[in-house]
Amino acid sequence: MKPVYFSLLGFESAIPDNYTYHDMGYVDDIVDGLRAALAFTNQPTTDEYIVNSGLGNIFQRRLTSYHLGVSRFPQYDSRSSILFYLRGDNDSDILNRAFVEARAICHLGLREEFEAASGYESFIGVSDSELCKQAVNYVYSRRGRDAPSNLFEPFNVDEESIHEIMSKYEYGQFNLASGNFKIRYDKANRKVYIDNFYCRDPKEPFGTCGDLASKVSGEIRQLHPNYPILAVNGFEPVHFYHVNDNGADNHVFLLLFDSHHIGIDFSNPIEQVYKEITQFDPIVIDPSYRLMKRLSESGYVLNPNSDKSSKRKKSNTVELDSDTLAPLGFDSYGSLVSIGVSDDPIEILSIKISGKGSLFYSLSPELLSFPGIRNSRLMPVIEALLKKEIEYI
């Protein structure tokens, strides 16, 4: 066993020799020390060089700090805790350090011993996340003071402005209305390829769920620069809720964390911080549906493999077969309109309209008479698809 000491919480214990615990101190001290060491050895001291030196995650926290404690817990089943702190004013510094130390205590399996040693009733029977918050009050109580009443109050999220931002964008591939695309049909394998299906112009106010999430998150960061916001993959309860091997129906939306202190290391893969994210209950912002709700109230499910999904190679060609559909956008009734390969051997393409139910139609001029399509931006898209000749390969 080897001793460990948590200075702010005043707790001393011991951990097995195969556990590791490192209290690295303040991020700015680490970076400044590294810069001095680089200068002493005649190496570059630029920000870029430091980022590439292996301390990139730490350095980024210094550049974008919002008084967020940085705790790096490599894996849930490991017992390795590396603690970093971002220096702030006295209150935010206490919050930061106490929260991170308490997380390490829980992570290293020392919670029960800490509860007994502290004798602090507010630690008993609460979740690990709540214990970390109560640790701040515990530090103040040890100092004979009351914690500031607003320490854990949520940020004041400007919902009206966020809805105004989302209203400027629309989900759909309206670029197809220009006719600048090609349809290729592999008859032997019953596969269809549509080239130039997606719009990659960042100036256009439409696109895929991922395109809209990227555009909207940029504007929200300008509105709330101190609020952590993540673009994640997951499933929403109406249209994109199937888990397929190829990632179909894997929807992209945003999570906004509206608190002064998060205690989550966002540099870790989503699968490693999935539990903390869901426990925090951030705000779901979905530009595709122009929706804004708490995660727990939204029906949305975060995909723990978000990072792997987001790293799929982006292509401007969509591949369709009997199991794969490509969304075109929403009709005027809010139903999702998608294009796919027809089950009819005589037909090639079909259109699926998903509302309260799902119906398939042949890609035919009859679709232009449907009020939901006729009264939406999909009308010229369907017209362009009808006019396009199909190339057989």
C-alpha cells in the first residue's frame, strides 16, 4: 500500500501499489514550468510547440478555462487518477479543487473511508456527483464559513436567442433542387449511388444534422462563450431511433452544459465520460428539429460510441440499398421524407414519408400533388429527381 493525501479535503489514506494517483497542481504552473524548461534547453516555447509536446489537453484547458477542474480518469475500470486545477478567484478555486479531489476519492474506491473520516452527514446516501458538490460545502464548513449561495446556480441560458439562431437553419438536402447531381444504378446488386447528394457549402443555411449542429454550435459559442457545448451522435424518439451496424439513423445533436462547474474531462472519448454526461443532464439542442430540452425530458439517447461515429469518412456520394435510406428533409407536416431503393423490381427509386406512420411511394409525378411536399422546400427537390436520368453501371 502507498499513502495518498488530499490537501484541500484534509483526508489521508492509502491505496494498493498498483493504483496510481498524481496531484499535478495548477495547469498554468505546469505550462509555465514547461515553457521555462523548453527555454532552458533551447527548444521552441510557442503555444503550438507546447500543444504538440504531449500536454495538448492540459494546455487547451488553460486557453479555454471556465473554472473547470480537469480530472483525467483513463478508464472506468482503471484506478489511475491524474488531477489538474485551473486557478480562479478564491471561491471558484475552492470549488474546482474540492470537486476534483472528491472525484478522485470516489474513483480510487476511498469514498466509504472518506465519509467515515469526515463525519459529514451530507455525504451519506447521495450519488458520487452530489458528493463532489457537497465536498465544496464541506471545505467551507471546515473553515468555519458558509459556501456562497450561488456557487452551483445554473448559468442563465438565453433560450430565446438560441431558438432564433436555430430558426435560421433548416434540415434538408435542398441543394438537389439545382439538378447538380448524378444518379448511378448497379442493377446486379440493386444499389443506387447519388453523387453530389450533400451540400458542403458552409454558407448555406441547410444541410444534414451534422452540418446544422456545426453551424449552430458556432453561434451558440459566441452567445455563451463560457458554456461547454458538445456535438454528439445518438438517437431521437421520432425518426432516428434505430441502431444499425452502418450507423444509419445515428443522429447528430448538441449538448449544452449550463453550470459553473462540470467536472467532466471533455478531452476523453465519449464512452469514457458517458455516465458523467448523462448524470449531469445537459440541455439537448437539436437544430434539425429546432428543439431545446433537458436530456432526461427529451427522449434522446446519447450513443456511447459517438467519437467512432463522428470519425467515419465523409463522402459526397450517398449509397442506397434495400436497407438504407437517405433523408431529403421534412415536408410541411413535419414528416421526414427520404429516398431509397424500391422493393418493386420494376421501379428503381422510392420515397418514404414518415409521420405518425410510414408509407412508401414510387418516385413519380404523383408525389408533386401531395400537400405536404407541394407546400414545402422539397417540391423542387422531387422535381429535380424526377427529371434526372439514371446511369446504369
